[in-house]
Amino acid sequence: QVHVMESGGDLVQAGGSLRPSCDMTGLNFDGFVMGWFRQAPANDREGVACMNWSGSQIYYEALAKGRFTISRDNAKSTLYLQMSSLKPEDPAIYYCATTTFLDFDNVVHCGEGDYRGKGTQVTVSS
């Protein structure tokens, strides 16, 4: 059985940093492309960043470029998202999930796969 658990969400001031993490069990973690997604109230879930097992392919959605860094530790089956310069528009539930790379007009986006956790709440105060 696959278990996905995110942690590390918190309340931070605008301009601050957080590093949520995601632990997965029950699957061959380094066999999967993994990604972070987020969903704010009344919004659809959207991609944030994704990467392949080795880190040779890493993609960021526009909202994350220059501020967020995705990484993984395959030995620990853990995915990370270093978030810096948090903005008032960043509050959401952040999820990690198995992921596929989606190519639209030669721009790669992160597509959510079959396994996703319940998320961790990130709140930003202005």
C-alpha cells in the first residue's frame, strides 16, 4: 500500500522561507518522477515543480521560478520543496505526488499522477 505524507507547512511572514518535505512508502520512489502541487481555496490545484529521479530533469512552473527549489533524497524516499521569498499569494495546501512531464508547445509542465498525500498547509502573513 502506498503512503504519502507531507509535512513542514507553517505560518510565515511575507518574504520568509519554508521547506516542506514529503515521505513516501510502498512504492519504488526512485522509479518515479515526483512533483509538488498546491491548491488555494476556490482555486484549482496547480503544479509547482517536478523532477525526475536523478535531478537531470527539473521543471518549475512560472509561480515558482527563482523562488522555490525542488529536491529529493532517494535513499530516504523523501521529496523537498525549499520555498523562499514567500508572497501573500502563496498560501495554499501543498501536496506532493507522483508526476508526469507534460509537453505543451515545447514547454514542460508538471502533471499530477496517481499517488498524492493529504497536503501540508502554508500560510503567509503580510
